[in-house]
Amino acid sequence: MNAPLLDEDLKRELSALYGTKHRHYHGLAHIEALLALAGEYRPALSDPEAVEAAIWFHDAIYDSRAKDNEARSAALALEKLAPRIAGERLARIAAMIEATATHEVPGLADAAARRDAALFLDMDLSILGAAPAAFDAYEQAVRREYGWVAEPAWRAGRAVVLKTFLARPHIFHTREFRDRFERQARENMTRSLAVLDAGQVP
């Protein structure tokens, strides 16, 4: 039997990164929520272990002032997983992690790998389609992570992010997640935009 991609020692190491005090949303609870979704959708995944590895590593490096968190998280995955995994599979994991910068499905050659990446990215965005109270708590937590940004700049920047997602034909890449989360995600983000435009604090 092959050894797991992530053993308990590596999970503890990553958990310590996710446990730092500046992570109000991008912490261990976020990882646990995505792992639960990965378990729920496991029959739809061609390589569930690779998706789980991408989940564990995708926010391992997180600094709200930085622009290269995704690339650095992917680099950490390459470093830690290289002794455990073949090159092509490792490259797919890194590609999934890097894709969280834009939430566009990476151009992987293998159709099954692209499907896994699409499901992974949809899992990462599922909070957008959460119940309104959970979505509002997410927005407030992300605002705390960007507490160093002045309120007018925050409102303008966050509005751009939300409008970019709303302008997409579909927020979610897969039919499963569109059917489950798309309508609520659009309602949540439209409501959040109205609050931002009004200059209110949600």
C-alpha cells in the first residue's frame, strides 16, 4: 500500500501555519470545510488524494500584504511533496494551488485532471454561496485580515473583486456547484456590493 501524500507530521506542520493569529478566515476551519466537501464529492474526483493535498497547501502561505501567496504556497507543496510523489502528479497539485490566484481552471492536458481542478476551485469558492449569515461572517473575517487597509480603499478594492465574479457567466465551473451555490452566491455578493457602495460596514 502506498504511503499517503500527507502524513500526520506534515499535517501538523501545515496546521501550525494555518493557526497563526492573523488568519481570521484563511485558517484551519477553512481547510476543514474544504476537506469535508472533498469527502462529499470524492466519487466525482479522479485523484482525490491530489485534491486533498491541494486543499492542505493552497493557503499555506498567506500574507494579505503580498501578491504571491499562491505561487509561494505551490512552491512549498513542491518542496514538501517532491520526495513522496511523481513529477506529473506533483505538477498537477501545484497547478491547482496556483489557480486559486485567478480561480480559472488551469490548462492541464488531462481532462480528468482539469475536472478535479474545477471541483477544487469550486470548493474554495463555496463560501460565496453559503447562507447569508455565514457569508457575512466570511466577509467580516476577510476584512479583519485586511485591517491595515483604510476603509475607503477596502470598499473600492472589495467591490472590484465582487464585480469581477458577478460579471462571469458562471461563478462556479462545475454543474454540481452551480446548481448548489450559484444563485445564493450572486444574491450574497449583490447584497454585499450594495453595503459597500453605501459606505456601510457589514
